[in-house]
Amino acid sequence: MATDLMLGDLAVEVVHKDIKNLHLSVHPPEGRVRVAAPRHLSLDAIRAFTIGKLPWIRQQQRKLQEQERETPREYLHRESHYVWGQRCLLEVVEQDVAPSVGWRHHRLTLTVRSGMATERRAEVLEAWYRGQVREVVPSIKAEWERRIGVHARRLFVQRMKTRWGSCNPATHTIRLNTDLAKKPRECLEYILVHELVHLLEPTHNARFVALMDSFLPGWTHRRDLLNSLPVRHVDWAY
């Protein structure tokens, strides 16, 4: 059950869970703040922790509010889309065959049946992007598991509204955002390494940063690149 904690004009959602450490996160689009805390921790202790993080929270909120967003996509002929960081023009072909997507030389071809609704076109392209991530991830994952000395038992690719990836160290499960197929491949690699390192260190503490520095020097450049790119237009529910 969530509890709202007010720090002046800042609303913080607090959720008590069966965890050992505090987890602070700032979510798009406007910078909603959430703290996951161990069940035994009092609201006063959580308040003190969050107050100490206010400068970081405000910085993250500014980044989210300033980040460029894509205009709503209509999946029409010559509309701009992105594949692995490259801008592509969409070519819509209407044929009485099963929907499909092709990609070649900065051109993305969406084959659909005549009159197919925008929502259905979006689903077809979304599934294709998901397949792109699933296709390239296994080799990257195997190489980085060897380097880091960990193993993720399960990996899922799915649409995620509030993050690029997540890791559950207890189950060794990693989830990646389908939209990573729209970004440069180095961004996908950074997110995957980030989540694999969480199998060694679940929090974003100094040890986590040191591990990232050791395994992927220059990772902050990749993070900043990913955070600087336009994100999809979403009608957020909160």
C-alpha cells in the first residue's frame, strides 16, 4: 500500500516492501517521485533520507521536463521513425497479406491490409521493434555475462513507460524496453550492462558506480546520450 509524503510542494509516493535498502526513483513524464523502503523503516527516517536527496531529485525532474518528445505517430506514408538511432522514412504498402515490416537503407516498409486502423499498425511496428531487440540481445548478453561473472536466468523485452530496463536480483530476471531498438546500439549495451551489474549490487550506491566504471568506462556518456534523445509520445495515465 502506498503512502503520500509531502516535502513542501514535492509529493513523494512511499511503498513499503520486503527489501533491505531504500530505492529512490524519479519517473517521467513530469518527474513523479517514488521511494521503495524496507517495511521496518519509519516515515520520519524516509523523510530525512528524501530531504537529503532533494538536489538530485530536482535535477532529475528538470531533465525529464526538458527532454524532447516525439510528436504522436500516425503510421502514415513518409512519416519519420527511428531504427537503431537512424532516422527512417516509413513506406506504407497496402496488400491483402499478413502485416509485416521491412528495414533497408533508411527506409522502413510497413505492409498492411487496406483500411487497417492506426492502433493495429502501431502494434505491428511495436512487435517488430521487440523482435529487433530480441535478435541482438543474446550475443551481447553472453559476452557481458562472461565479463562481469553473472548470469541472468530470464530476460524479457516489453514496452515500459517509466524506465529503459529493470533487474530483479532475487530471481535474476532482466527486463528491457522495446524502444531501445530506436536508439543507438551502444545505448542498448549500456542498459544491459547496467542491469547485469545490479546482479552484483542491487542499489545505485558508490559500489555500483565503481563497478560500472570498471566494466564499462565512459558509461555516463552513453547514459547522457540516451537521456538526450527524444522519447516516445505517450498519453501518460498519471
